[in-house]
Amino acid sequence: MVAKNTVEALQSGAIFGFASLVDGLVTRILAAQGLSAATVVATGALAALIVPESQTITHHEPYLPLLGLHHAHARNN
């Protein structure tokens, strides 16, 4: 079931909508590049909500953006 009330409908629309957006984009990129598969990494803590609903996301790295900033800072100091 998708939702029982307005709040759940908005929440499920956001989750399923973003998951479908990611899946559609990845599918188009794979087709355009002539590839059959790719590693798709979801980043950020809230990506954990999308990962179970996506068919194409293969990994979840919640702190990848922060790790990148940390490494950039470390190189410049």
C-alpha cells in the first residue's frame, strides 16, 4: 500500500518518486553508453530511505560528501 492519508501520500511520493528518478536516469545513461551494468553509489544520510526502493543503486555511502571535504582540507593544510 502506498498511503492511507495525505502525509503518507506525500512521503511515499517523495521516496518512490526519487527512486524512480534515479532508476530512470541510470537506465538512460547505461543505454547511451552501451553498458549493461554500473556501480551506482547513493550518498548522504537520507539516501538510506531511497536505497531499498531503487532497482539500480548498488551501494550506500552516507558520509562520502563529508569524507571528500575532509580529504580536500587535509591536502590543503
